[in-house]
Amino acid sequence: MTDNWNLLGHEWAVDMLRQHVTHHEIRHAYLITGATGLGKRTLALRLAQALNCEKPISAGMPCLICRTCKQIESMAHPDLTIIEPTIKDPNGGKELIPDENGEIRISQIRDFHKSITLKPYQNRYRVIIIKNFHQASDESANALLKTLEEPPAHAVLILTAENPEQLLPTINSRCEILRLRPLPIESITNDLMQKGLDEDRARLLAHISGGRPGYARKLMDDVTLLEKRDEQLNDLQTLLPAPRVEKFSYADKLSKDKDLMRKTILVWLSYWRDVLLRVAGAETPLINIDRNMEIEFLAGRLDLTSARKIVSNLEATLEKMDKNVNARLLAEVLLLDLPKV
């Protein structure tokens, strides 16, 4: 994978960026989009390395072993700035704490505006990576536009987001957009096998990852993630025939931890999408292949309209959570609308 910037997949994106570096056609801003665990951050870091490598193997090919490449890999390079979503200190302090469910704040963008005008300290380019920009506040998104309109020549801005449609059109129009897609299951399986997993386990994690190499490796390294998923899917099976009182009780428990509620709904959503695929007669591989018997059972008892409604309800619940609708009410409505099978 060395000739692909040591990345798994996304060859087209690497080739395009390598050509930009080679021919000195670097854009002042890039937007890399795709699902969590797909490799957005890694690709951004590789571009930073390609721009600033001290001893490139060839034009646009970072060595990945020089001091600069290692500093960028560890996100500790003086000309690299990483901005990520944060929350306010729950203990009342003034510091912002990185949190995947936080937001990009106006204060972070203002601080970034001050630093971007400075010339690079060590290498040719100052690179700024803003992770999960779809979680930026409206103020932050508007504040960034000034930099995108008048970028300094020595700076390259790299945004990552799940979907460009989540951002302001004026942000998108000022960026070179790279839309990353899930990798083939076989590619993920082979990668995990090379890291020591047996074929059956590697194939299971590849399917569960949905073609996201970063998430697949995370599942391999942290067995508790798979255990938690099993618990969430077992809870779903228990809830389907359960009486209302049990559903209300579960909704109350689930809504007390919004992060857990979001993760649980995402697991259920992948499961019900599998059911929908089977109801529709699609040949697409299942994500939850270890639950194939359950999925086939449910698919045999639901029509297409019912299956679509369940998936739509789960997606709508996630959207409403982003808008801070009452979590307990959302959980109760969601559970009461589950089919009794």
C-alpha cells in the first residue's frame, strides 16, 4: 500500500491529490466526506505529509518516516493545526474539551483565523484540519467563509464531514470535494486477516463495519464494541413482543444517556436496513450477517411499506435528536411504533 500513501482503498482520491502536489496545483481548501471510520482523517494527514515531507520518495509521495512525516502522523507538527468538536468543561472551567458529540465553536474559528496568517514555522505549508465540520455552529460556519474567500498562499485547509449536503452551499463551492465511499467487503476482510484475525472473524467484522476500514480495525482492537452491539440487538429482539410498560421502562433508561441512545439507534438502523433489503429482495450483502436467521424471519413477516416505515422512523429519530427534541419522548414513540412480531 506504500504507493497508495499507505492507505487501504480510496486509490482515486490519493491519485488526484498526488497529482495536485506533483503539478503544484494545490487547492486552498479541500472537503473530504464520508461515514465515520472510512479514512477521512487519515487521508487528510497523508495530504499534509505529501505537502511537507522532507525526503519524498518521488513527487507527491511522502516517505512517512522522516521527522516531519512522523510529527504529522502523531498530530504534533508545528505547522499542523487540528480543530475538532468540543464541549464546555462540565466542571465550570473555561477550557473546551474535545468530544465527538460536541460542536466546532466560534472561538475555535477565531483562534484559527489568528494563526493561519502566520508563515509556516518548519516546512512549506501550514495545514489546518477541521474534523467533523458538519458539527460546526452556524456562527462558526459563517466565520470560516472569510478565510475561504481570502486564503493565504502558504495555507491549506482540509475539512472533513459526513455529507457535503450538511454544510452551507457557500462552504462547498469554495472547496475541492472528495466523496469517500465504503470499500469492498473482501478488501476489509483481507486487511484484517493480514493483521492476524481468522477468516470467519475477519469477514464478520468487515460486514459489520459496512466497508469502513477504520471502524473495522476499531472493532478488532476493542472487543467491548462487539459485545455492546450484541447487547443492543438482543434488547431489540426482546422489545419487539414486549408490552407497553416494558417499552416505556426501556425508553426511560435509554434516554438518560444521549450518546448511548444515538449509538443504539445506529445499530438498530443497520439491522432494519438489512431487513428492508431482504423484504425488497435485494441481493446486497447483509451488514449483520451473524443475525441472518433473525433478519430472514422478520423479512418474512413484514411488507415493504412496513419495513420502510421502521427505517424512516429510526432516521427521523436521529435527526430530531440533533435538533434537541426531548430524548425520552423520542424513545417512547420509536419503541411504540416497532412492529409486534
